[in-house]
Amino acid sequence: MTCDFCGGETKKKKVTKQHRLNGRLYIVEDVEAEVCRGCGERYYHAKTLHAINAMLQRKHKVKKRLQVEVVSIG
């Protein structure tokens, strides 16, 4: 696959993804993505994103909980 931003080639990798669903923030590990070797841009297949949504909407194992601050520049 070719990156839309820099024209570099992508490679399949397992990444950690920040994912929002229903106003909640999740950190999902071991997500398959195409990652640009040049600029690092990530591309996720629609089936991967649908699978993440489905997993998060049913009962799922929580590895750990983090506290996150939300700040505004303006």
C-alpha cells in the first residue's frame, strides 16, 4: 500500500491504538494496521475497526485502567 501523505510504502504491523466509542477512550493493544515506513501514518481496515467496536460493546477483559487528563489550549 502507498501512503496518501508522503507516498511511502506501508508495512503490516501490530500497534497500540487510541479508540473512542460512545464518548469513552480505550487503549487497544495488538491491533493490525498498515504503517507507513516513511512518516508513520497508520491505516486500519474497516473490518478491524468494526471488530474493535464489537469487542468493546460486549463484556471484555480489562488489562489495566489509566487515569487521563483532558486539557484545552484555548
